[in-house]
Amino acid sequence: MYEQAPEIVAAIDLGSNSFHMVVAHLRKGELVIVDRLREMVRLAAGLTPAKHLSVEAQQKAIDCLQRFGQRLKDMPPGSVRAVGTNTLRVARNANQFLQLAEAALGHPIEVIAGIEEARLIYAGVAHSLATDGKRRMVMDIGGGSTEYIIGVDMAPLRKESLHMGCVTLSLQHFPDGKITPKRFKRAVIAAQMELEPMQKHYRAGQWDEAVGASGTLRTVEKLLLSSGWSKAGITPEGLNRLVDALLSAGHSDKLALPELSVERKPILPGGIAILAATFKSLTIQHMRVADGALREGLLHDLLGRINHQDIRDRTVTAMATRYHVDLEHAARIKATARGLLAQVGKPPCGKVENADQWLDWAADLHEIGIDIAHSSYHKHSGYIIENADLPGFSRQDQLLLATLVRAHRRKFPVKLFRELAAPWNGAAKSLALVLRLAVLLNRSRQAEPTPLIDLTLTPNCIQLRFPPDWLNDHPLTAADLEQETGYLQGADIALVYG
């Protein structure tokens, strides 16, 4: 993927509350942070009841990303990872917003699932702490979601993402800023209801120490330390003192606490309600607060890709094993697909990177649906890929991979390609055609090598030239090609062979 490793990399977290950017130098395989930028955008507050991002919220976000983009304007493709979290997961007009956001930033933006967010948060936290073999419970309160992860050293063992955050809970229970005992109790109970299904596996006794991440938890720790309510970290006693201070103030605007910024005041009540509910439900007696978070996890994930240690490779291997994939057959398809792709070069209709990697993954997973049912297994395969929790893959990644797999046989679903993010909405069609040909040429599932085939591929025509008499000696392949001609005609693609 990388002909030459970039010297500078960056990670951007488009959170529901704040947008963060971290820039780092790569020095001898290590990350050295050189710049941090943060703006309180409060994207979640711009969600309408119909789950649409308001024009005002979009413009505020675009303005921020344009400023970030100025810092990143000289950075090459592949050196920046930007992700959106809960608000962009639920916004119905997220795709339209992302087109404007990517233009402002100058780099692609991925939307990640809650479980993938949890994995990246844990990676950021784990890299900021010592490797000591302790079982940790990591908590991160975001603007629209809260993640909980149990892990040991660098390995996350259990992950959860709950649909509650400091912005959303504050808007639901303290919309006018007024804080009363009744409102606060309702907010805590609402958070406890979210926690109830998973608290059995996350209660004290299931881990050795609790660790907090994110701005809300760092703010709470600062408030406790500066007020003398804790000597280190967050404790139930200190948290109770902070709750009393909230109730005494009676309104978020009247909170007069050291280390509390004006922009943090409106969303602090919801964040503290989530934290109080978590301490009660999970019986936490002490929580330390780590420096690492989602953006640091993104940087380390990017470093893995640069060093050819892409977690997505491990994810695909694990899924292929889980669904009993015929790995020898998949390997033959990959070899054939790579040979065909080498003749095509960059897929037409768009310039894309690492196309062979996507073909490899699609070849490895194209038959996983057989474990559900052989009939229409390509549809089952696509559904699993699109909806499973796949570590390392964004939602756009999963949709791309699912589309390639879904299109590898039978009717060619042209309309699915239009739903992909650029540049794949143009390029993926060509990759899918290459995969279809590789699967067809290996349909016998025999170890016989694929012949040398000349391929010419344009958006609406495939030309295949086989060695003399090869098709006469392989009548079943000739019959498969004749059938394939009919399938592709339905998509206005001509298949010419001989």
C-alpha cells in the first residue's frame, strides 16, 4: 500500500461533541506527537428530531474541517485517517454531509461502528499505559455514545458501545440548563437502564483497575483535584461532592468550579450522570484517567498499516476460519484475480489504491454465506460482511467489501456500486468484474492452473482471449462464459471471448 512510509501522519476524530486532530512524526517506527488541535463543534446538538444534521451544525463542522485541512494540505494520501462516530452513524443525511466534509478536509472520512470505536479507544489508552498484565476496564464518554472495554495490555477482550453521551443526555434531561435533583435522578436512571444488559460482565471483580478516557473524564478528574475532593483519579466520594456542587448551582451557567471551561458547562450534567450511573452499576471504587483516546488509537492503527501489520488482514483470516472457507480454493481465485488485475492496471472510472488487497479480502470471504445456505449464498455472504463487527473496517469499508462479494455471481447489481463512497462508486465495478472472472475460471475447484488470458476491460465491455483450443478442451468453462454473457448483458456489459 505504501511505496514509501510517510514522515508525518495525522488522525482526526469527528466526535459528537468535539473534533480533535493529532499530528505526529514517524521516527524509527515510533510516533512522536508534534501538534494537537481541538474544537468544540457539538455536532450531536445539531441533530433534528428526524435525525438530520441541521444546516447550521453542518456549516460549523465544515468551518472547523477547513481549518484542520489547512494544517494537512501538504500531506500525501494515506497519511491521514479521519473518522466519524455516533452522530454520523445515526444522521440520515450523513452521506451528503461527508461529501462536503471531505472536500473541506482534503482527505477521506470514514464512519466507524461503535464496537470499532471501542477497539480504537482501547488501543489509544493501552499505548499510553504501562504493559503490566492487569485486566483493565476502560470507559470513554463521548458526545453521543459511551464505550466500555475490558482488556489486558494491548488486547481488548470485551467491547460495548452504548447509545448515550454527554451531549445527548444533557439535551434530553437538562435542555434549558436547569439542574434539579429530580432531573439528575432521571438522567442517572436512564444511563443505568442502558448499562443494565452488560453490567454483569463489567462489574468490579471482572477487572483489576478502571481507566477513564476522553475530555469529560479528564475534566471531572481536574475538577476533583482542583477542589480538593480527590487526591488522585476519580472516587465515589469525590463524584458525590461534584454532584452536590451541580445541584447547588441549579443551572449549568452558574457552575463556578476551577478548571471548568465555559464551553464544557452545558454538557457536564449529562456526562456526570453517565459517570455516576457507571460507578453505581459497576461498583467502581477508583478510576484513573489516561491520556490516550480514540485519535491516538487511530494513529497506532495507521502505523500498523504502514508497517504491513493491518488488523484488517487478521479480521478477514479470522472470519474465513469461522465460516469454514476453503482456503486453497480462495488462494487460487486470488492468484487468478491478481493476474487479471495486473493487465487492467488501475481500475477504470477512478484512481484507487491497494485494489489487490480488496480483491484478496473479497476472494477470502466470498463463500462465507454457504454456512447459512447454499442457495443465494453470495447474498448471505454480502449481508454478513456488511452487518458484522469487523475490527479495522469502517462502515464504508464493509459496504465496499460486501458489494464486491455480493456481485461475484449471478445477476450483476449495478445499482449497488452507486451507493459506495468515492472513488469506489466508479472503481469497484471493475474490481467486481475481475473477481467474477476469477471465480468463474476456478469453478471446477481443481488445482489446474489458469491459462494465460489476455484481458481488456472497459466500463461496458470485457474482452478475453484464451490460448488456441483451450476453450474447446474445457467445454464447461465455455458454457459458464456463455451463461455469464447473459448475466452481464442485463447490466449493459458486453462479454466477448474466444
